Amino acid sequence: MTALNAANLDNRVTEGLPWLALAYADMDWDCAVLNAKLLDRQNRLGFVVTLASQLASKSTDAHRSGRPGEYAAVLERSRLVEDTLCHDALTKAERKWLRSNRPAEAAHWNLLTDMKAENLPHATL
């Protein structure tokens, strides 16, 4: 949650977040969701678990692959207005470009990012 709450986070760390959600699928998700809501970071966590779920679809571990998706649905009910994925220092031009060019999942979670599961090859288990 500390990483998701960061105003500006190194891209390499941000790209590792979906892998963490997948690698630690047995974490206390109720606690993670509660803390995300307390910090108003449910959009960020929702997007990360959506990417983790996409990555998990390639996994043979049904238990692990289902967990992130379950909590994406829980977070769905509490989406907030537009946010960035740990890059609050985006310029106006970058924000404008991302609004037009972000992936559908990022638009759904109201996040300004161009991160896609397909661009995270290192995030497999």
C-alpha cells in the first residue's frame, strides 16, 4: 500500500505491482482493500489487480489466478475520479496525451497510465 500511495514512484517499481498481487495472491485482500479505501487508492489497487488477473489468465494455478479478479470486483463499487498511477508529477501535456491513449483498463479505473499487462513480460510466475 505504501507504493500505491506514493505520489511519484519509479516506473520499474510500478510495473512490479501486478506481479506482487499475483505472487502474493493469498495475502489478506480484505485488509488491502480496506487500506486502499482509507487512502483513496482503490482505483490504483483495482487497476493493479486487473492487470494481475490478466497475467494470471496464463497461469495454471486456478486459485492464484482467481483471487485478484475477485477483489477487482469488490473495488469496482468504489471507483473514484481521475488519478495517476503513482506519477502525480505528470505535465498537462502528458495528462492530455494519456487521456486519449491509455488502455481501456486504465480508462475504466480512471487512471492516467499507459501500462498494459502485455508489456509486463517479467511479471509471470
